[in-house]
Amino acid sequence: MNNGDLDLVVLTLYIIGITYTFNRMVDSIADQMKVEFDSKKTIAEQLKTQNLEDQLEISFGLKGMYPIDEPNTLSISIKNKSENLAIYVDWDNSSIVGIDKRSRRVIRQSPDLIRDLAVPQIPSLIVPGKTLKESVTAEDVFKRDQETGTYSPGTPIANIPGLSKGKKDQKKQYSDFMQRKLEFEFSLDLVLRISETAYGVTQGQNIPPVCILNCPFVIRKLSWTYALPWNKKK
């Protein structure tokens, strides 16, 4: 074997080694996804049609990225920007529609949730000029601790990992999502009951007594390149 052939063999082995190491590195990077509120414009249009665009503001606290088995709760902020409206959040009539399009009852999370989940929830009042901040999730997300008797979120709101154990079409959805060929959607349908507090004003004269807002979210799988230190766009 001449020097040229030997150099070619060494180069080939080097490339194979680098390729193997690179693939192992990519495989070791944890799967991450991005959950986005889609979008403020949607909420603004809904509020405008109900004459509430200047009275109400809704936002969500979302991280830059999540493992595929999260999030199991949503942090919501509702601001009453009005001067004379009492806004009640009707948790029991609100719902979370999952990636399977199934509607589930909303549960407002508390640190020591020990009651039966079937017990009705008291609506939360937001007085003028104040902001309500809560963590909410779907009823079927909760798991009960047998020792303490308390409930805590045990599965993600959008149970993507569960698809891998489902039927053939669900397994395909999971595979397509992991290959970034498919995005998932879920939504929070929020029911608000509103009354005017100004003396002499007929209730419901200027605003609807019930406001239903559809808050949509999109989930997309992130490429492994999110882990690169110079990749600021995640």
C-alpha cells in the first residue's frame, strides 16, 4: 500500500469517526419543543367584537422551550382595565381543548389541592384596575397522592408522549411531530361573566353579560440546533 492509499484510509476512518461522534452527540440532546400563544391578534379581535378591547387584557407566562412531557399547567394573567366593570372568571364552565380535540374542564390550581375535583369552583372576581394571576390546567391532568391525599398535575396538558402508546394513527402523529413534520394545537376557552357596577346603568346595556374567549396555542418541535451556544433564536 502506497502513501496515497494509506492517507485515503486514514481520512475515511477519520470521517467515519467524526460522523459517529456527531450522531451520538445529536442523539444525546434532550428533545425540546416550543409552545406559543397564537396570537394576541386573535384575542384582540374577539374582544373588539364584544366591545371589550379597552376593558380587558389577557396574557400567558410561557417559557422559551419545554421538554415534550410539559407543560402541565398554564400561567394566566387577566387584567381588568375598566373603571366600572366587575369581571368574574367562571372556571367550571371554561374548558381546555387538547390536541385530540377533546374538551376538558378547567381546574384552577392551588398549593394544597385536597378536595374532590368534582366539587364546584367559586368564580374569581377581578375588580376594576386589578389583575388576576392563576395557574390552570385540565381536570384529567391531576393525579392523587395516596399518602397525602393531595392532587397535583401528573401529565402534560398536551399529552404528546401518550401518542406513542396509542393507536396506529396516533403513533404516526407522534413520529411526524418528532421529525418536525407536524405541529399540534390546543386551546383554552375562557368564560367570563361581566356586570356593570356604575349606579343607574342597566346591566348588559353596553357590554355582554357573558364573554367567551378562545385562547389558541401552537406546539412545535425544536431542531437539535437549539442546544448550540451561539443559537440565540429558539
